Amino acid sequence: RENFIHLCNPHLEKMKEDILYHFALGTGTHDFPTLFGDVKFVCVGGSPSRMKAFIAYIAEELGLGSPGCDYPNICAGTDRYAMYKVGPVLSVSHGMGIPSISIMLHELIKLLYHAKCSDITIIRIGTSGGIGLEPGSVVITRQSVDATFKPQLEQVVLGKTVIRSTNLDEQLAKELMQCSKEIGQFHTVIGNTMCTLDFYEGQGRLDGAICLYDEEEKLQYLKNAYESGVRNIEMESSVFAAMCNLSGVKAAVVCVTLLNRLEGDQISSPHDVLVEYQQRPQKLVGYFIKKSLGKV
């Protein structure tokens, strides 16, 4: 059924137990439907502390927690990822880069499947470098594109190159954009997001340990990206979009920009300003969840 998680792996049906090693959870040791069966919204982000802050924020917004209440890490048996839950919301960290989020998503999607969850929405909230946008702008991703601006994830499986689509749910993006208009607190756009394999050379920075191009070449590349529709750069959205597509999950990426890459490479805003910027995707997604649950 379309509103349930779809697993593209027939081998799992033959397994007596499924151990989600990097979550320190397993179907033989945990009752997934009881623990997670009511989940409707999953928010993922790089930092464990940020995802814990998000679950505390959403608990207060939904009236499901008290100030100062602590939320236990469901994945306390491992130091790879952190997971928190309140009501119908699951908050999970994914680390940095495509390999890290890919591992997390394999186990998260299986968790949701084993829990018999339905009508799931997964949203990545995070930070990014903007292109042609003022710092603090929020970008809702239309498509994740690779470093050549193609909307695809190229992956090698069994020695063969596999190409997967990285489109994201168009209606969900529009709903999030409408939520931002209703909040009216920060500039938000829908645009393409470039997903790279690293932070320095892959994003055209001049300040890494290795750089064999000049500033003119860098700026031309970023301008080409802008002209192709790219409005921000990060390192996880392509595999996130591809895996959610294959699993039949409605998904979105909402990232705040910490700087305009056309004006520099290093993040120099004061700490308190960056903290406020990082709260913007949380506010937008929190409002979206409240609205979806009829609490706005």
C-alpha cells in the first residue's frame, strides 16, 4: 500500500531477526511497532545536539513536554547516531556527508518498516552555504543536484554505476513555503541544492589544505551553479532524496544558509547570530508539523 514504507530488498523477508547495528536496536530485542508505530514525522540533521534541541523544541510546541524535561537518547547503546522521540515526531542525527547519512537512512527506513508506520514525512533540517542569498536565508530544496548540476545520484553497486533520481516532493515543498509565509520571520526560497562529496575542493573553496584553482575559476563555477538554479550547497541531500524516493516516502530538505559563497568561503558571523540562523529550519518545520496536526 502506497502510504506504507516500501522496502526495495526481498532478502529482508527471509531474515529471522534484523539488527540495526548503528542504532543499537533490533527486531529480536525491541518491539518496533510499540516503540515507533505512531511516528508520522521524522526530522534528521547532522548534529546530535541539534536534534536533541529540536525534539525539546517540538515537544514544547506540541504541548507534549515540560520546560527542562530531558529526552533520552534511544540509540544510547552506540555513539554513531542519536535518536529522540516525542509523540508522533522522531528526531535523528545523521553525521556529515553522503556515506554517514546513507548508513543512517538504511536503518531508519527499515525501522519505520518494521514499526508498520504509515503516511510518513521525512525532512532534513540543516545548514548550508548559500549562492546569491543573504546569510540566514532558508532554502527549501526542489531538486538535489550533483557537482555538475545534474539532478541525480551516481552510485557504484557491485562494480556498476547506478543512477538514481534526486527529485523531492513538489507539493511538500509548496506547503513548507506557505508555512514560511505564514510565519513571516525570515527570507525563504525554493531552489535547487548542490550536494557535494566534500566541504573544500568539492565546493570550490579557496581555504582548504589543497587548492589548485584560482578565485576567478571558483567564482565562475559558483555563478554557473546559480544560473542553473542552485541556491545552496551541502553534503547530504542527494542520497537523502534518492533513498526516500525508492522507499515511497514523502521527503523535503530545509537548510539555512550561513554565508553567501559569492562573497567568501569562511563562516565569520558571530556565534549568537549563527545559533539564531540554525533555529530557522527548526521553526519552519515545527510550524509545519503543528499545522499538519491541526494545532495552528
